[in-house]
Amino acid sequence: FTYLRTPQSKIEEGDVVRFSADGELQFYGWVFSRGQDRWGPVDVVCYDRLRYLKANNSYTFYAQSAADIIKQICEDLQVDVGTLADTGYKLPSLVMQDKSCIDIINTAIQKTLLNTGTVFVFYDSGDGVALRSAADMKSDYIIGEKSLMTNYSYNTSIDSQTYNSIKLVRPNKETGKSDVFIRKYSDTIARWGLLQLYQKVDEAATDAQVKEQAKVSLEYYNRVLQQLKFTSLGVNSLRAGQLLLVNINDLDGDPFRKYVMLEKVSHTWENDLHTMELEAKAL
């Protein structure tokens, strides 16, 4: 944000910044940098608690959930923890050396997704870092051509994040080789060609766990990726990770009325005008 500095309103690095709109907390964080020119307005950049998780570290976890991993890392870095969802899945093992803590947490969440089919969202809720399922973060708003939306672009693709064959490889110390598990969907292979996702899995994972991961991964990735970018009038507290109902009368020849997963939400408050730029993918 930009503000006019006075002797009474000087801001310094480390100061806490709270930003609310219409009584709703939009952001809680800390000042990290400032800049100004000779004319006086000061540009300030603030970050929330996730900034502190950029620190590198090495961890080894066994039979722990994503929530357990988040708790341990945040305790080590003195980061406040809010509500953490019970994902219902414990990673057999997670060994990461000299990686940023946010990458370690994201890896745990991604592995949880590929083994449960449930999308979990990690964010700063204002009172601490939080982990919630996207299904529990549905917005009550509908955004469409006659409701807040001002412009949009739509793209479909099988060029990225689309796979119809899952190949999982598990190291096996006893045989000295790797155990290979493959699950594929012949119908889309006939239409698109073979699009294979290759991944190594934990050595500690059982056959049943690896087969379930292959099944869930194929269900998640075996689809045409639909991406939507749009601008709209602002909705307070709308954030990446939420599910939002979008209604467009004619999109590629058909009506589009479905929930999308918000992947990026940029809010801009300027004087009395609140606008948003959003990027999303259809579920």
C-alpha cells in the first residue's frame, strides 16, 4: 500500500499492519520493506505469517499427517498456528533436506491430495496459519455476467496437469529393484494419446496404499483442464483456495454454471472502488 507520511504516522520494518474493509479483516501481517521518493508518498510491502516459512530446514517425518507436520515446523519457527483440519491421512514418510519450510508443507499437502482426492488449502487466517479442505471454504457468492463480473477469458487444455496413465515406482531394498504400479484409462488414451505421470513413492508405503494413490491420482488428473481468468467488482475476504460458483450464459457454446477452485485472487482497493482479478480452474 501507499500512504502519506507524517511525523505521527511513521511506519517501520516489523510493525504490525491490519487491514479491514467493512469491518472484515482482510490482511494481518508485518512491514518488510519501504520506499519513497522526494515527494513524500511511501510504498510499503507487508507479508503475513507464510513469509517466515521461506526459511530452509531439513526434516524427517514418519507416519504423520500434514497437520502434524505443520505444527512441528511452525513450533520450530515460532509461527502462530490457527485451525488445522484433520486430513484423515498419515504420510508413511517424508524426508526433505535443505528445503524451504513452505515447500515441505506444500509437499505434504500435495501427497495428501494424491492419496485422498481431497484438496486442502494452507493459508494465514489472521490469527495463525490454517489448513482447511476446499469443500469447507465454499463462498456464498455467485459471480457471473450479470453479477459482479466485468470481463473473462476461458482456456481448455490437456497440455499440463492432465494425465490418463499413472506410473508409481516404489524402491525395494530386498530385491534391489523397484516395484512398479500402473493404472490407466483406455478411453481417454484412445482420444488424447498416452499422457503419463511418473512418480516415486515412499518405500514405507504398502501395496494397498500405492494402489489407492494411483487410483485417486487418475481420478484427479484424467480430465480436460478448464481455466478461467476474470475481473469483477470486489467481494471482501474472497481468497485463493475457495470454491466459487460462476455463472456464464454462453461459454464455448454452452452455459457454464459450476463451482471453480480459485487459484489466485488479487484485490485492489483504490479510494472507494474495490475490484478483483481472479484465476480459477473448474472442478
